[in-house]
Amino acid sequence: MAAVPPPPEIHRSVLTYRRGLYGKIALLLVAVSILLYALHAPAGGIANGGTWVGYLLGTIGLALIVWLGWFGIRRRQYGPKMFLLEEWLSAHVYLGLALVVTATLHTAFRFGWNVHTLAYGLMVVVILSGAFGLYAFRRYPAAMTKNRNGTPYKSLIEAIVALDFECRELAMSFDDETAALVYQATCTLPAFRFRDLSSRERVSPTLEAPARAAIARLRALVGKTYSADQANVMPLVQALTNRALAVARLRRDQRYRVLMQIWRVIHLPLTVGLLVALGIHVLAVFYFW
Ligand code: HEM
């Protein structure tokens, strides 16, 4: 899996940028949207997207979505610009969240199996994925550094490889069956498993099956008359345990990396899908006017 580049500075002060100016603007937008919706008395008493308030909220929502989507282009543009990326992202996050209220009131809670609700559903998924992305960028980089004790990813792999050699060398003074079990416990680098993504599936330092089998065998040998005694067994058990701890750290690191990639794989393509669905929604509205 390709390494995720370290997140740029822009994620640190997203929520507090300019003392939360964009949070306040978003709150204002939410308040105005709610007021408009609440105070409006539509003809026939039925609120919908086709009243003047519905059109106004819809136009604001459309403009916001196009502008939010533009961020994908803006963040790939280099050179001096009027607004820093940091500022863009702060506004992106707050106004993206406010959009839920504005767009929901535009729909007037009228949902069905049609392209209009499809556009709305896509918008909600994009916003939810954005919220997860924000959480991931604020939490995971620090958690990854802590998990690796500040060492780079490469060092974690190197530590496991070194422990593999140590275990196999120590195993040479044992019988064939024990050596084979130790070999099995150390012959592959841990690959990513999808079940590690679940937070319920603890990526904990509990021993994985091959290491557990090797250690059980070593424990069984202690006290037996043949060569193995406590002095021989303990260093090998210790090395296998250290490897298990390093493997657990590696799996946790892989989990963070994959989660950070998954959210982007959802957020960006669904934005494109949303823009297409939104275009069809607008065309359909004007076609059937
Ligand atoms: C309909 C609403 C939204 C649209 C259309 C949208 C669209 C986008 C696009 C196109 C990007 C650039 C992705 C890339 O280039 O890889 C982006 C990035 C991002 N968005 Fe959204 N977004 C929306 C809502 C949100 C919300 C509500 C949040 C947070 C609560 C959010 C958080 C983020 C974050 C953290 C990034 C990543 C910035 C980075 O990679 O540096 N988005 N969004």
C-alpha cells in the first residue's frame, strides 16, 4: 500500500482559523435559513423547493456545493493566492456542515425515489465523509507518531526483520519441531487485513496464532530433561513477544493509513457524482417547470 504523505499544516488550525470566523458565518447562514423557512407562509400551505424561499435556499445550496467542489481544484494550484489553503479549508469545513441545514430546508423534507433525493443523499454522504476526514486528519497523524514511538514506518519494518533473525538464530539450539514453529511465526511480514479496520477487532498485542503456538511449545519444553532449560527458553520467548508487540504496532499503523485513504476515495469521487446528480436535478426542475 502506497505510503500516505504527511498531512500539511493546513489541518491544524482548521476549526480555530481567524478565531472561528467561518464557523460564525456558517451559524449565521443556518440561522437565516431556519428563519426564512419558519417565517415563510407558502401558497396552499405546503412548503417545497419551488416556492421563492425554496428557490433561494436551493440556489444558495447549489452555489455552496459548486464552491466546495472547487476546493479539489484549488488545493492543486500552487503560487501566491489571495486566500491561503488553510483559510479555504476552514471555510470548506464550516460551510460544508451548514449546507446540511440549508439543503434540507430547500427539500422541505419531501423525499422520494428520484434524482432529487439521489442528489440530496450523495450530498449527505459527501458531508459525512468530510466530517470523518477532518476527524482523521486531526487525530490519526499524532496517533501514528505515538504508536511508532516517533520512529519512521521503515524503522518498524526493520525492527520486525531484525527480531525475525534473532528468533530464528535462537531457535537453532532447539529441536526441529520447535525450530519449525519459530520459523512459521517469523517467516512473513504482517500484511494488512480488512478486519483490522473494525475498531471492535482490537489490533492488540495479543499473540497471533503462529507465535502463540511457538511460545506454547517452548513453555512445554521447560523442565523437561532434554537440553532446553529456562535460560535457553526465556530469550526466545522474549524475542517472540517483542516481535508480537512490533507486529501489533505495525497493524495499528496500517489501519490508520488505510482509513485515511478510504475517506478520500469516498469524498472526492462522490463529489463528482454529486455534481452530476445536481446538474440533472436542476435540469429536471427547469424542464418540468
Ligand atoms: C457537499 C459538501 C462537500 C463537498 C462537495 C466537498 C468537496 C471536497 C473536495 C472536492 C475536496 C478535495 C479532495 C481532494 O482533492 O482530494 C475536499 C477536501 C476536504 N474536505 Fe470536503 N466537501 C464537502 C463537505 C465537507 C465537510 C462537511 C467537511 C468536514 C466537516 C469536509 C472536509 C474536507 C477535508 C478535511 C478535506 C481534505 C483537505 C485535504 O486533503 O487537505 N468536506 N472536499
